[in-house]
Amino acid sequence: DFTRDIVPILQQNCVRCHQPGNAKGEFSLATEADLKASKHVVSGKPNESLFIQVLIPAKEGAKPRMPKQSKALSEGEINLLKQWITEGANWPK
């Protein structure tokens, strides 16, 4: 469920730095239009989505590239985001 599962992850870990007026890396997660404009999410293909790639550490025990200002996302949170992207990264009204 987008509202129950995805929105809290984005709000707690991403939107602070990735929103209009403060779109670090020219990437905003404030709206569906922002998400689609960035091309950081490949709908249906989480492993090809830069959004997921930066959340996973490059090496075991290393810190992922994102989020920079909070703790790394849990495996469960990353799996929820992957599932959301696999299902089309839909952003309900």
C-alpha cells in the first residue's frame, strides 16, 4: 500500500533532501511528476532503478550512498520500495 508503506519511508528518509527547491542530485520525490521527470525509477525494474541502487551498499558492511543524513534503510524497507517499483511505481492521487 503506497500510503501505508511507501510514503513513510520517503518522508522519513528522502524528501528532506529531495524536494523542489532542495532537489539534491536534481532528484525530487515530492510528487509523482518529479519522480517520473528524474528517470531515477524504471517502472517495473527495481534493479535497473538508480533510486534502489543508491540504497544498497556497494560492499558488505559499507554504508549505502543514500540516505546521507539518516541511517541506512532496512532490508524490509528496501524490499517494499522494490515491490512498489516492480508493481509500476504507482503514485495514487
